[in-house]
Amino acid sequence: MLVKKTVEKFIREAGSDSPTPGGGSVSALAGSLGAALTTMVANLSFDKKSYKELNDDIKSEFDKNYKELLKLTDELKAIIDEDSTAFDGVMAAFKLPKETEEEKSIRTEAIQKGYIKAMEVPNRCADLCLKTLKLQKVFADYGNINAITDVGVGSLLAYSGLEGALLNVKINLLSIKDETYRKDIEGKMIKSLEDGKSLKEEVLSIVYRRLEE
């Protein structure tokens, strides 16, 4: 399993001629680290006087978002390995026989289903990275000032995971023949990127502002 490797070995394999870990797995890792860094900021804030002085609504949001980010960290971590096998169905479909017209038809359909299946993993990764970005603002606003830059790094990582995952969605999408389905996914991709970029920039603007206070 990729997640069981040391950091050193993971990086070495990412730079080798092995197809895995590739951009999809690395995007999931980036998203997971972005979520994890944000929970670190929460853990460094809970016992501080500044946190205890917050009103109950903010404390409630802080705690709720912290718990959600813990889940997202684990879900994104799982995708690191899932992505490495996401393309297996496509490869298996290409190996199907194609001697008769019926075999060709079955093979073509299997290839199309394979590409759609392969796209589902990075698409889910992108969704989870976007959810991570949506949860980070409260930590930028009220997290421990001594760890405020970690919220910024977490936001950058979550956005990198989002866009990186969508690149993998895009390359699979190019092979899908259903134009209506393709356009629907492309529209959602554009919206996710726009929302993600806006959320990342909002968090970073708060981080830079607080660094100047």
C-alpha cells in the first residue's frame, strides 16, 4: 500500500518510471495533508485563552469543522491507494477480444465504462478537497496566531489537491464519447475550480491580514 511507505520511498517512487504513485495519488496526499494541517491548528488552539474567550457559536463551528476535517483527512488518505488502481478497469477492457463485431461492441462498451469508473476516484478526491477548503475559514479567523501560516499552507495544499484531481478527471473525460455526460462533468469542474480558488484566496487573505496585526 502506498500509504504504508515511508515519505522517502513514496517520493522516490513518484519520481521513478513506475506509473504509481502518479498525479492522482499525489493530489489525494496533498488534500489529506491540507486537511491534517488545519486540524493541527485546531489542536493548537483549543486550550488557549483566545479560544476560550470566543462566543459559543464560533466555538461550535470550530469544533464541528475540526471533526469533519478529521474524517476528510482519512477519506483523502484512502484515495491515495484507490487512485493507483482506478485505471485497472480500462486496461482490462482494452485486453478484451475484438475479432467479431459483437466482441468489438462489448469491448468498446467496457472501455467506456472503465473510463467513467476511472474518473470517479479523482472526481471524489476533488469533491473532498473542496469540502476541506470550505471548512478552513474559521481556523484562519480564530485559530492560534502562532500557527496561522499552517492554515495558509493547508489551504494551498487542499486547492492543489482539488485542481490536481480535476486534471485526472479531465484526461479520462477526453476518452468518454457521451457528449451530454461529458459536458455535465466539465461544467461541474469549472464550478469546483472557481469555488476552490475563491475559498483558497479568502483564507490566504485572512492569514496575511492576521500576520500584520
